[in-house]
Amino acid sequence: MAEQKKMVDAITSMEVDFAQWYTDIVKKAELMDYSSVRGCMVIEPYGYALWENIQRDLDDRFKELGHENVAMPLFIPESLLQKEKDHVEGFAPEVAWVTHGGSEPLQERLCVRPTSETLFCEHYSRVIHSYRDLPKLYNQWCSVVRWEKTTRPFLRSVEFHWQEGHTMHETQVEARQETEQMLGVYADFCESDLAIPVIKGQKTDSEKFAGAEATYTIEAMMHDGKALQSGTSHYFGDGFSRAFDIQFQGRDNTLQYPFQTSWGLSTRVIGGIIMTHGDDNGLVLPPAVAPIQLIILPIAQHKEGVLDKARELLGRLNKKVCRVRLDDSDQSPGWKFAQYEMKGVPLRLEIGPKDIEQNQCVIVRRDNREKYFVPLDELETRIPELLQAVRDGLYDKALKRRESMTYAVTTKNELKQTADTKPGFIKAMWCGEEACEDALKAEAGVSSRCIPYAQEHLSDECVCCGKPAKAMVIWGKAY
RNA sequence: CCGGGUGUGGCGCAGUUGGUAGCGUGCUUGACUGGGGGUCAAGAGGCCGUGGGUUCAAGUCCCGCCACUCGGACCA
């Protein structure tokens, strides 16, 4: 119990204050630090290593599907941003402007990109001439700036890192397929690699991206029942093409406008990992992206042979089996246990004199603290199995939690009461009118998260106005 | 942007009616230890967020600003 008490001292318990728990984790697990720029953070090595693994994994998937990486300018001239009406209306309130070069005022001010549709479009208008130039499947890894009023580490910062894919296609069908495909990539990445169950769906018109014809999303439920949009994919039709005058000569020798998509996933997903898997002992990382997948902790390390054995295991396992580190610092074992739990390392391998005698070691899972005595010559097979077991354990736990915190309702009173008393997702029918979304926002404090692909028929009428329902919507409070 | 809270060694905090800036932890050095945040000893470390004001004297009182944080509004 003394041990338990210290853990609670280290970070605020989720139950006591979820927001504070989150803040404690990002700091104590050394993912980020605050900077002197309001709302901007320093991503520390451990946090960045996590992001690099996410990047590598996603980047491989993108390239597998034929996408290429590019680098666009950081700045967007005001006139360029303004070419697409809805787009500029959506983003103008939160862009940062550069007005001077050195001490000279600029002729035209430049905004720091909040997203790069306009830059891609300008470029595409110059390089797309023929159907033979299509599709264009570009992606860029970069950071963007949105002047947010309220910021939180990873979840909403003024500057954030992401990837933005921007593609151009010959036909509507092809572009819609791309939109769909990339949403699928995100969903599979979240579920397989991050062990975060997501709901695929479409955003309502009021929630869709500025300038898009349709926005698709994957929504995840956090520990506190709030929703986190974890990735989005947009279908633009030919709206931007027309606004930016992008035309190509088609197979039939006529001039046509190409169809466009964009899709993005940001460092916000790190917040999603924390709030989906973390517990009161700290971070819990899904094995696929954990910077350290297994930590070797020597016990009684000053005793003859212990460190040698630990180093031997490090050389034998690291990179060949998984990402391994050895902590041979002079801290006590208890301190190290707590430390690597805080950092969310999926597996811990303990090796001490008693183990060496029996040619075995102890492996402990981070997600449930289950302990295994493993013969040293079985490590190559057992470690991958255990990493997989951690991933599956995390996923199942998250899925069960989401299911147990999702409620179906058919009346407005029921919805209000549920929203009031039970954190989580609410499934309810909707007529398609924005007025009903507004009403539910005002009366119950929930917004539409998405119109899920997996539709259910709960009733014939809109939960809000009673008119005929068009679709089932997931409602909830969101980050 | 509105409302609440907080700014004092790296971190967490105390600091009374204004009068010599403290504690815990961490850090450094050494010794003993080591299977859930070990023990002892000796050290280093501070423009009290910032700018004004009141006062013989401000960490403390007054005003402004900034940052962080919580809630809300806004928002990909």
C-alpha cells in the first residue's frame, strides 16, 4: 500500500481530476515541455520518438499506395488564401499574419499556413495539363499554425505537427475512392497499431472542413467519455479546382476540372493514445509505436555476472526482436519499475542472480502487470507474442469501455438526461437539419460527432424535432 | 474572448499584522544497498512571473501586463 500511495502522489488520479491527470502525464512522462511562446510546446525526445514511429508507420502506408512526399512553403499570400470563399471564411479568424520583412512592411501580408490546400492548388494549376498527369498523390509532413484561444498539450496547440495529403484525380469516382481509402488507412492504423478503436463516419455539414464537399472522420472515445477526432479525410469535388483554375485536357480532348481530396492526421493522436490507454501509474503505449518496447532492468546489478547477462540480452534482442533498452543506472529497481511504467513501456524484463541461476528472466506487462517467468532461450518467440498480447489487451479494454459508455436514445428528454449524467457517446436519430444540431448543443451540450457508416435504425423520428429521421448520429462532447 | 485558480531553488510547496527566504524532493560527491519509488554523510543551487505604485522597508499591500491551468464560448 505504501507503494500505491507514492504512485498516487506522483500523478493526479484520473478519478480525481481527469484534466489534471492528463497534464501530469504529458509532463512526467517527458513527452513535452512548455515554451515561452503562448500555446506552443517543445516536444521532447521521448514524445518526438513516439511521433517518429507514428510518422514512419503512416508514411510507409502512404507510399505503399503510391503517394509521394513534398515540401510546400510555410507562408501563404493573402490573395491566395482568399481564392476559395468558404475556405478563407473558415480559417481567416485563426491565422497568424506576417506583415514585415525585416523592418520593411510587406506589400501583401503573408499568413502562416493553417493548412496547405491553397498552396497545393496553386502548384497543381501549373503542373497539371493532361489526364496523363493524373492522379497527383502528394503528401507533406510539416507543422501548421492556428491561433487557438485555448490550448492544451497535443490536443490543441497553436502550432502543431501533422501530415496533410492532397490529391488530384481525373474523375469524381476516383477521388471519392481516395477519400474513402485514406480514411480506411487511418482507421486501420489507429486500430492495429495504436490499439484505439475508432468509429468511421461522415461529418454533418456544420462540422465539415471549410471548403470541402464532404468530410469523413474517425472518432475515438477517451477515458472520460469525450470524443477525439483522430483523423480526417475530405472530398472536395472540383470546387478548389475551379477557384484556382486547375484544368487538364481529358481523354476526349476537352478541358476538365480535376477532383480533389485532402486528409490529415496530427500529433493530436498522441493525446488520443494517452487518454485511451493511460492509467494512474502513467502512460501506457501501444507496442507498435512505443519508442522502447522492452526495458531490461538488472536486479542486484553490482553482483557478479548480472550486468554482463543484461548486456548480452540487449545485444541479442535489440532490433532483432524489438526496440530494447537497458537501464544500468544506479537507481534502485523499485524506482526503475515506477519510472518505466510512467513512460508506458509495454514490457519490462527483470534479470537478477536468481534468474541467471535458472536460466530464465521475469517479464511483466505494462497494461495489466501480469508477470511471466520466461526461459532465456524462448525470448525470441515469447516477446513478440507478449507485445501482441499487450496490443490486443489494450484494444479490447478500450473497445469494451466504449461499448459500455455508448447509449442509444429515442427522445430528447432521454438524450438530455443521458448527456447530463453519463459521459460517453449517444446514438440518436437525426432529421438532417442544422437547427436540431444547434438545439441539442444548446440544450444538452452535445455536438454531432459523426454519421457512422455502421447505421442502426433506432426509430423513425428525429430525436430533436420529431420529423422523419434521415440517419443515426453519434452525439457527444468533444475535445 | 468570458469566468475561476496558480506563478517563490529543477519539481512540489510553506512563508503569520510588511522587517535577515525556508521545507520536502530532486541534483552533486562518497559509502553501504538493490525482486515495487532504499539508508547515511557532506555539498551546490533563489532578480520571489513581469512593469509600475504605496512605504524608512514589499515574496507579503494596491494597479496593470504576461504565462500556465480549470470550466465555458469559439474552432479542425
